[in-house]
Amino acid sequence: MIKQVIIMRTDLNMRKGKMIAQGAHASQKVFFDRMWNPKWESEEECELCNWETDCKMQNWSKRTPEEDKDVYPNSNPCLAYKTNIFYTNYSQKMIEWKNGSFAKIVVGCNSEEELHELKRQADEAGIVNAIILDNGNTEFKKYKCPNCGTYNVGDYFGVDTFNTANLKPIKGFICMEKGCQTIIKKEDIVIENKPTYTCLAIGPDEAEKIDIITKELKLL
């Protein structure tokens, strides 16, 4: 059996929709990483063939829609004259999986360190894989204390607490930096994106090979 296993970090407590999106990124990236689109700037840079032809590839980007209809074999005998042709380096297992039922299994791991260790094992075993680094625009943030400038800020507490200075109930963050411990109101916190490794796709490959790495991980 050929399958792909997607490993999701459970310690991040991602929303279900976020997990689905990240898993889709990882599954696709295995294939996207093995695709490339040659963008030659001159005829001399092309290494696809040794045909002695008038390639005209340097003029492709300047063609009008009407001129673009005049294609092989009318004016350009090169079979790869289009710039949107992608070349692939798929393994036989990847091709079989793509043309079959593309079986996927989703499991969980507990930390970024564990995720990287699983990737290392996949690399060592020669199994295709792709890890996802989310840019942190929507879910993963880091909070900066406006008082001391560190990122050692605790989670937002949504219950009322007391500011010991005036005994008024407030909600907010607390800086955990020694010597600071400022209580920060929500509107005063400095929020920055925090790029975060979220998941890893291993395979497609033989189930027996992947199971050696992932068999101890729990299904999600």
C-alpha cells in the first residue's frame, strides 16, 4: 500500500479549519517542491534540446494574443515554447499514489522538536516529505511588552484581576520578565507575527517504510 502521513502539532491547539489548511499545504508541497518552471532569459540558456532551430523564445513574453495562436509547428518548432510548462521529478510511488486513491492518514505530535526529528528520520530513510512554516498572519502571534521590550509575555487572561496600584478590575497580559511584571492592557500590547512550524507530510511512499517512523503517533 502507498500512503501519505500528515503529522500535525497538537501542542499549538490550532482551530480545526487551520489544521485542515495546514495539512493541505503539506500534502501539496511534497509535489510542488518537485516541480520547476524554467524561465530562461535568452535562447542560449535553454538546455532542453540541441535542435538547430530559430527558437524565438526571447520574444515569447512580447507576443500578442493573436501572435500566441501561431504556435508549433507554424513559427516555433520548439515543443517547450510555452513558459507555463512545468517539469517534475516525481518518484514512481508518488505517481502511483497520485493516480490511485491517494490515501492519507493524519496523526499528531507534541512539539516542534518532535516534528523536526520526524522530518530528519524521513530524510534519512529517503522518503519524500515537506514541512510547513506558517507565517503567523492569522493565528500565531508573539506579544511584546511595551515597558521592557521583551517577548516574555504571558497569555491574555480573560477574567477580571486587580491592578494593585488602584484596585480596579482589569483584563490583560502580564510580563513575565524578572524585574518587570507589568500588567498590560489588551489595547497596549504590541503584537507581531510569529512564524511557526505546524505540520509535516511524509510520503507518498510504501506504508511499511513510513510506519517505521510514524507508528507510535496517535491518530487525530
